[in-house]
Amino acid sequence: MTASMNNPLAQLRAHSAAVVATSRKTVQQFAEKLAQDPAHAFGWADNAYYAAAQLKMYGALECTLSRMLEGELKVHGRDVSLVEALRLLHAQHTDLALRAARWPARSPSPSANQIEADTARAAAEIAELIGHELDAARRAAQV
């Protein structure tokens, strides 16, 4: 499969790469602020938590999409269509978001709870993004 920008997987990978780059920059800026004034940095760490969660989720998605684009679309050794690949990615991220909503983190550590909530938020954001591409791919397959 070629990585042209008409390919939904290529578009998702490009978007994921952009989010990863922005998230890395945000985390790096937080690290710099942390070195300068730790109390102040932690007091305003919400963006850093979310950036770390996005880095985790979008980074994993970018790797998965790269593997899909470099080779054939296979799941458990069998070829799948573009629509099926998108459907599986959508289901995976939707499941992550729904599980986190049903069973939110209840650690005694507020920081651990925050990163879990932000990871679920990133998973939901990715599920929504993939859902739009899945709908478009389904429409195109019907034509």
C-alpha cells in the first residue's frame, strides 16, 4: 500500500506524527520549567499531563500505521481491507476510552489518576478521528 495522502492510513499517520511532535515540544517545555521552578511547573502541569498521554497514544498509533503502510494489511496473519483495518483500529481505541469511562483510575495518587484520565481522553480523540476516516472509507467502498 502506498503512503499517498489520499490514503486514510497515511493521513492518520501524518496527523499522528504532528501530534507527537507537538506533544514532545510541550513535554520538553514542561521539563525546562520544572528545572527552573518545580513548584510553579507542577501547579500548571495539566498541559504536560495531556501531552504525555497524547505522546503515548498517538506514538503507538503512528507506529501501527507505519507498519500497516510499509507492508500488507494483515491481522493475525490474514489480509484485511482498508475498511476492516480502520474498523479494528476504531474498535480498539473506542474500547480503551469506554473501559476508562466505566472503570476510572482510583489510585491514591492524583497524578496517576490524571495521566490515566488524559490517556482515555486521547484514546477517545483518536477513536473519533479514525471514525471519520472509517465512515469516509465505507462511503468510498460503496461507490
